[in-house]
Amino acid sequence: MDDRKKQSETVCARESSFTVVRAVVAGYLVYLGISLLRGTTDGGTAMPLRLKWFFSLLFIVAGLLFAVYTWRRWRKFSVRPEKPETNEDLSSGKDEQTE
């Protein structure tokens, strides 16, 4: 039982470090999309305007979706499961509903 607890803590710690990396990647994708969008007003590249808009929106949407995925994974692993009831608790005769 103790091994399961250590393994669960290890998984949670690893997942929290991955969460930071995922959040940075999501932010960078959004940043790339916005910087590409800013470049459309400067006319700095030879890329057609429609293609700039397409890729900038693609990066922004991909970054936002990745951020949502990261948030959901973080929430899933950050919630610690409560201690399950054992047979001893059930056989002790205590009934919380009658109190």
C-alpha cells in the first residue's frame, strides 16, 4: 500500500512539471500567432496576406486548445482522491445518516 502512495506522489510530481512545460508551449504558440498577426500590418515578409492570417489564427487556436488541454490534465492530477472507506469503518456500526 505504501508503494502505491509513493508511486502516486511521483506521478503527481512528474505531471506538475509537465504541466509547466505544456503551459509554456501553449503560451508560445499564442505568442507566435499574435506576432505573425502583427507582421501583417508591417508588410515585413513576402508571404501573402491571407496566408499570414491563416497561420496566425492557426497558431492562436492551437495554443488556446493546448492551454485548455493542459488545464484539464492539471485539474485531473491535482485533485487528490480521498481515503477510501475500509471494511473496518463499515463494520464499526456507525451510520452517519442517523446521527
